[in-house]
Amino acid sequence: MGSLTKRPKIPKQVPPVKTIYVNNPTSPEVTAVSTEASEAQVTSEERKESLLRRTRGRLGTIFTGFKGFLSEGEQSTRKTLLGE
């Protein structure tokens, strides 16, 4: 005996529309020196924020702060959370 109703049809999926935003340059006369300096400054700021964020979070309990896991200073002989 067959079934009394048909299987429901799966609706066709429409691919989402991709929107691409393009920034127009306001001043084409940008020197490479100022760009490199600002990029270096931005990366150092991001690194500082990342280090501070790591020490505050739950993952900060593993030695990833300013002390550093690979620091040459004090080498602890006790076991760490990394399973040494």
C-alpha cells in the first residue's frame, strides 16, 4: 500500500546577494613612510590590547601574560596547566 499523501517539496534556496563596499580615496598623495609608521603603531597597540585581554580572561591562568611562558627568567620546576 502506498501513502495517502505526497512528500513535502523542499523549496529552492536563493543564494544571498553579496554587497561589496568600496572606499574612494580622498587624497591620493599619501607617503609610504607615514603609512608604515601608522601601521607599526596600530600593530603595537593591538598587541598591547591582546596581552591585556589574555591576562584578564579565563585563558590568562595559563602563563601567557607579560611573564611569558617561554621567558628565560624564572623556570618553575612544578607542573603547569599545560601538562609538563
